[in-house]
Amino acid sequence: MDEQVDVINEKNVIIGTTSKVKAHEQGLLHRIVIGEIINSKGEYCFVKQASDRQDPGAFVSPIGGHVQKGERIEDALCRECQEEVGFTPVDLKYVGATIYTRYVIGRHENHYFLVYTIRHDGPIVLNRESVDYKWFSVEEIKRTLKTSPTVFGAAWHHVFKNIFRATLQGLSL
């Protein structure tokens, strides 16, 4: 059975409910939680996407997933964190929201990204959506963006351009 999601407007107000498949077929705006994991050294964790995912082979935010119908945002973030990287976040902070629209893998994604940072120094246990992970310092992120920007996925570029630009000063996204 296809999971149900809340359809929202640009102000994050629920205006209906539909299936995730239908939301993608019709480009209906719905919520996604994004989690950026940062360790005590200030390094950002990125996961490399599997070949059947959006941005295949690129490094992306380690946590990203749909908020189910009626689900609390923080509960969705915890569920996705457990599913995608194998731990329950205890030190999380909401940092902002942005709307991201694109056509990818045969669907129209129209997502309202709710972005959080998660402080974590423990192990990362990947699920089948990712094939590897890597910790990047801010300097490595800057250097990689200058020399090989496609190392990072398109959705990540959007999140960092719209949410983290001030945090990672000097990045040209």
C-alpha cells in the first residue's frame, strides 16, 4: 500500500491528503525531512546514493524522507534517521525550510524541505539507498565545490544554497 502524505501550501499549511505516488505524479507540494549530520570536529557526513536513487553516485544529505500523513516532523526525522543511518538522533536542531521542485526518475518532486542538523559522533549504518559515506570538513566541501561540484547531488546544492550559505561562508553554489 502506498504511504499517505499531507499536501500543503507554500506556508506549510495542510490542504489535503494523497498518496506519495499521486503527489509525485501531479507535482503536489508535500513535506520532506532533511537531516545534516555534523560531528564534534565540525565535519559534515554525506552518503553516496545507490544507482536506483535520485542523484545516483553523488554525495547527498544522509537523511531525507517523506513525512507521512499526520506524522509529527520530529518523529519523521527520527524514523528516517533510524532507517537510513542506523541511529536515533538525540541532539537535533531545526535550521530552516525551502521548497525544492524537480523532475527526476520519472516523477515530479515538489518538496517542502524541513532541514535539521544532527550532532553525532557514533557509527553510521547505511541501508540499501546508499553505498558509502564520507565525512567532509568545511574546507573539503569548499575545495570539492570548486574542483568537482557534481560530486554532490542537486538536492544537496539546493539545501546548502538556501539554508547553509551563511554557515559555510565563501561557498559559491
